[in-house]
Amino acid sequence: MVKRLYVEKKPGLSPEVTNLVNDIKSFLEIDGLQDLRILNRYDVEGLDETDYEKAKLSVFSDPAVDIIYEEDLPELSESEQILAIEVLPGQFDQRADSSSQCIQLLTGHERPLVNYAKIYILNGSLDQDDLIKIKDYLINPVESREASLEKPESLKRTFSHPDKVETIDDFIQMNDDQLEEQLNKLGLAMDLDDLKFLRDYFKNTEKRNPTISEVRIIDTYWSDHCRHTTFGTILDNIEIKDKQVKESFDNYLKLREEVYGPKVQD
């Protein structure tokens, strides 16, 4: 069973609210915003009632500074509108993961499933254009998206396994304008010059169109942060419990050996 709670700082104790109101009014030039509220929404599954009560007052909130709403949001006025934001599926959610780990330490039981979303309650005379500006300001499409307000029946995620990975048709033949359109369509983190380099590589070296998985993986590891932490790290004694993931990893190692030759032992 999924339990839901919202946690909000008591009035006057959230500098984040003050700063965001100032940003929206000054930077976005939206004078119709009167005020806003920020709540942290947690969905948790895998806790009995006793452990949930412990976590509610020690992991999810601090009773001295926080207000808790369980299951439902407080009643809103006609001038208030809701915007919920969560990380994209597959992205690491630090707040959800930290909450889950802390609950495991607190209870000594199995780690529960936790989903997190940030809720903004906007109060004022805001038209559709104002809401679009605020969404664009708050949502980074590379890592986050607008979240549903409905509570899921379960937090367990199931993924279908495609029979064939999608290939980006005519990628190596695209001109710069078409590449820029593809960049925006896929919401890639790399810039146009990066994508042009990728196109030329697949055209001249691989002599084929890339799959969507290849482009996504390259895009993820393109950043300086990921390049430093990933390619500067040596992984030894890798143990993979999932059978399908292990088969895929073994196939990758086999292909790598065919391309680059056997690994040289130290």
C-alpha cells in the first residue's frame, strides 16, 4: 500500500519561497503572482504503520519547523494553482534515495520504495502564458518533468523489453537545421556542434545510423562531470544479479574484445 504525505515549512521559515517569488516577479516579470507555497511530496511503499509513524516525524519532516499533510493537499482557494515536478524516469533522485536509506537505518528492516515530487502552489492572477513561463523556469527537461497529481497504486516499476531498438533514420544525412530540430525533439544535453560531431562520426567511421540508445548514452556521458567520474574510474570484480542485464553486459565485453582485442592483464 502506498502512503502519501506532504511536508511544508511553517510560515516565515522558507527562504526558498521568498527567493522564488522575487525571481518570478523580477526575472520573469510576472506581477500577477501574489505568493506561493512549496511542499515536498513523498509517496512511500513497504512500511507498516509503526515504521511509517517513525519515519514521518524523523525522516520526512522536522516537527519543529514543518507542517505535515497526509494523503491530500490542504484545500486551495480559487486563485491558487498547482504545479508538481519530479525527476525523469531513470534519473537518480537523491532526495528519494536518501529518504529510503534513512528509513532502513531507522527501522532496521528492508529499504522501502520512495517517490518524491516538489509541489508549487501558485497564488495570484496568472494567465496561461504566465504558467508556461513559470514551468519553463522551474522544469529542466533534461532531468525533470511535470508530475501527475494522482497517487499511484504501486511504486514498483515494470519496463517492457523492446524486440528491436529504435534507429534514428537518416541521421547521418541530416543537415544542420535537421540536427537542431532533432536536438530539441530529443531534449539532448549536448549542443548543436556536439551533435554535428556525432553525425560525422557515424557517417564516416561507423557508416550507419545510430540507435536512440547510443545517442542517449553518449549524451549522458558527454558532460565534463560524467566524463570525469565515469571514464576515470576502474571497475573490477563486477557482480550482476539480474540475468538479463548480465547477458547484455557479457555480450558487450565480448564485442569490446572483438573490436579492441583481449584485455591486457596488469
